[in-house]
Amino acid sequence: MKKEENVLKYETAVEDIKNAILQSQHKAIKNANKELLQLYFKIGEYVSRNSRNGCWGRGAIEIISIRLRAEMPGLQGFSATSIKRMRLFYEAWNKLYDKSSNALDDLDNDVSGHFYSIGFSQHCIIIHKIKSLEERINYIKLAAKENLSARTLEKFIAQDVIHHRGVLPNNFQKTIPDSITAQRAIMAFKDEYLLDFINVEQLGARDLEDVDESVIENSIVHNIRNFIMTFGKDFSFIGNQYVVEAFGHTHKIDLLFYNRALATLVAVEIKKGNFKPSYLGQLSIYLQVLDDFVRKPWENPSIGIVLCGSAEKAYVEYAVRSYTNPLGVATYKSADEMPEELRKALPNDKQLKGLLGR
């Protein structure tokens, strides 16, 4: 018995020490990133002040880059292009700080923590793609909170994620007792999802109406890692056509997920056409059997999402308000329905396979 107690103590000690190491490493990386960003900001300021007023002349940055790398063999990240990005980095945020401080220390505390949590590549993408200061800050917060890679961030910006989150037609405020959890649930979903891996032309169909719902479901399942990237980082896939037996009836849920942040099961029903109120009735039954036969005692009530081809927001909000289960309705677009500009911004099949392979 004593030996087992010691083993348990050792396991606890290992876990505690491991967590301390990981926290220390995270802090070190975070501090290093802050130092790097401040360095790039100062270099950007220096370059901006000397290059924008004609002091250096044309081609100066290219010459400086070559000379700098010759002086410091092995130096990376200081190509002419990178130095120009540092200049843009400084010029983009110059207005937010006290010019006498020559640093980014005057950023708002809420912004500052997120600002220093993302890499220079992510900052460059946001500066290049987003013009509004408010939207830049929102994407910085999103990239920091969800630890987005540069490519994923670029995809999220192309999908205009900021304007699609928090606007899902739903009844969460009414059906989820805790207001904080209800608000988190609202922010966890988008009102529209771009499923760029579903290509109607490749499926041999003339339009989305010709594609069976099971084909859409299978496409999602076969690209589940990509779908979760679209859905959100806190989602874990449990299964498709998930079976729950209740009162002699078999219930098959198209897609079942678990959201760690909300501590809840999420049932997704796929409908290829326009939204119909009857979809909510079917999904409401699924949520009841999930709560009664699958949900753990410590988990929150299950949430249901109808994912359909199209929906009128006002009509959906009217339809969901009479239900006591948390329900929401989102729409999706396939690759064929996306604007040409958005298609170009997203990775192609070969790039996507490479990303998922890594």
C-alpha cells in the first residue's frame, strides 16, 4: 500500500514539475517575442525616418541588408523585404504610442498582452490585409487567443471571420442559464462557414442542390481536421452518424463534437437546402436524448447547430425562440460558391494536404 502511495506521489511530483517547466518555457518564449517585436519596431522607426525623407536615396535598404548580413554571417530575418516590413510595422502602430518613449509600451494593457503573443509574420499579415485599426486589434486578439498560424490567420481574414462570429441566429441567452456561458457559446460559432474542401464540380454535380446531404457529411468527415480549423480550436470530433438508442428508437446525429471551453456536446445536423422550421424539432429531440443518455453529470446542456445551405436570419430567430434547448442555425458555402478573390486567398488542394500532413 505504501509503495502505491509513493508511486502516486511521484506521479504528482512529475506532473507538478512538468507544468512548472512548461509555464517557464512559455514565459520565456513570450518574453523573447516581445523583445523581438520591440527590436523590429525600433529598426522600423530608424529606417522610416531615414528613408522616407530622401536622406538615404534609392536602393539604400537593399545595400544595407547586404552589408548587414556580410558583417553578421548567419543572420536571418534581415533581408531587404523584411526590413521594409519592419518599417511598415513601425508606421502602422506609430500613432498608438507616445513618441518620446520610442517603444510600444503605451499600448492599452488589454491589447498589449495579445500584441506580444503573436509573431511578426502574423503582424505583417494583419497590417497588409486589414486597414481598420479596430479590426486589426480584433484580429490580433483572435490570433493570440486561438494561437493561429500565419496561414490559418490569412484564411480567417479571407473568410471575414470577425464579422461572422457572435451573429449566429440562436436562443442561447434564453436556454443557457449562466449568462457568461451563453455569451461564450454565441462567440464560439459563426453564422456562415466556408467549406472550401467541398467542390461541387469535382463531385460531378451541376449545383449544390444535386449533392446529397450524405455526400456533404462524408466530405466533412474526410476533411475533419480542416473542418475543425474552420469550426474552432476548442472542438473535438466524436463521430458522424452517432447513434443514441432511447425508448426503442434509434437516433442518428450527423456530426457530434465536444467543445472543451463550453464543456458541452455539440450536435450538428446538415441540410443541403434552405432552412425549414422542422429541422429544429428534429435537432431538439437529439439534444434531449444526448442530455439524458450521453451527457456526463458535470457537463453543460448539449447545443445543437443546423448547418444548411441558406437561411433568413429574422425567420430563424423567430423559429428558435419557442424551444427550450440551445439551438442555432448557420449556413455554409462550398468552394464553387465562394467569390473569386476568396478562392485565390485560400490554399489549394496540394497546399492543404501538405499543411494537414505536417
